[in-house]
Amino acid sequence: MGGAVSRLTVLGSCGAWPEAGRACAGFLLEHNGFRVVLDLGYGAAPRLFAHCRDGLPDAVIVTHEHPDHCADVSALGRVWHYTVQAGEPSARLPLHCTPGTVRRLEAMEPRPHPETLFEVHDLAEPADIGPFRMTPHLLPHHQPNFGVRLTAPGLTMAYTGDTGPSPRLADLGRDADLFICDATLRTQPPEPRYLMTAAEAGHWAAQAGARRLLLTHFWPGTDRPAAAEEARARFGGEVLVAEEDLTIEL
């Protein structure tokens, strides 16, 4: 891709399991020709391949090991093995993830082992990923989950993965051009909290001073327009709703 192109494409917007015609968590971030995948849950791989017809992504980030965020990384590994490694056997795709993610992938496909397909990096460590500086933020969830902040000259994007409410969200999304936030719940459950409502996503986007908010990880059957209105009541910037194949210019 030529020119100074920066865009985000939604590959999947559901939490837990995919609704008919949708997919679970997945995003494709493109900046100046570099493509990084953020999560790749159930059903997200076909959409990734549709948007990468001229090649595979350059790197993958998986926020945590739940399968609605990482199951289709196995499909990506198979494509990598049978296409890229067929011509360059030592080539590995950079994968920044938690150790539990690798164990999940190994359980699905032990041969070839994920570490022969992917150049695995611990997501807990900040890293340079192509043009981006990636900074992880540990957030409350049922499994270790890292929100990620990706910065490049003229661009800041933040993504929560799955999370309960936390003051760390204000730092994660500080002045971000786009803040992608978990909006799973319709009502607040009892403590402890490991997921958020759309209203809470709006609150933390406002605390962060983000410019735009993208709500995602909707529980199947959620009234998405209603969720967006709840977020708008807390956040004065633009509120977007994740829909499969939606592309956002950054």
C-alpha cells in the first residue's frame, strides 16, 4: 500500500460467541503499509483474508487467551505454514501475546508447534512493532488481559481487549485518536467486575480525553444503537459502533 494511509477495519465485534453473519473480536490496523492484527476470535480469519488479499499481516497482537479473542490465530498459522513457510521455512510471523495464548494454540494444533509458526513475544513487555510503539496495560479480567496502546508519529490508538472498570483505562486511552472499548454488558453485575457496559466505556473514554470511541465486544443480541446512546451520555466525542467490515480512517 502506498502513501500515508492509516485505517482500522473491524473484523469481528461480538463477545463470547459470534452472532449469525458476524465474528468475534478482531481488528486490522494499517499504517503506512504496515498491517497489525489486534485479536482474532471465532470467525474473524475469513474477514482478515478478505482485507489482506495482497498478502498476510505483518504482526499479530492477542490481548488474552480466551478463544473469542484468539481461536482464529490457529487458522492464520495454517495459512502462514502452507504459503509463506513453503517458500521460506524459517520465516515466522511476530505474535505478541500472553503465555496462555500459546498453550491454547498448541492444544488446537501441536504440529507444527505455534512457536515454529510465530515469533512469540510476551505481551507484558513494551515493544516496537513496525512503525508502532506498543505499550501494554494490565487490566482486570477473568484471565490476564492487556490493553494495548499503539503510537506512531501523528497517530495514537488504544484497545482494551476485555476489561472491567479501572483507572488504568484513563492512561491507556489518554488523548487517543481512537479508543476501542469493551462494551459487553447491558447492566452492571455484582463485584468483582471483569467486563464493562457501554456507559462505562463512555465514562473512561471521557476520562482519557480520547477523540473518538469505538464500542465493541457486544454480547450476542445486544441492542447496539441503545448501547451507543448510553455511551454518548457519558462521552462528548464521536461514538462509533463496531460492525463487521467497517473501516475507519485515522
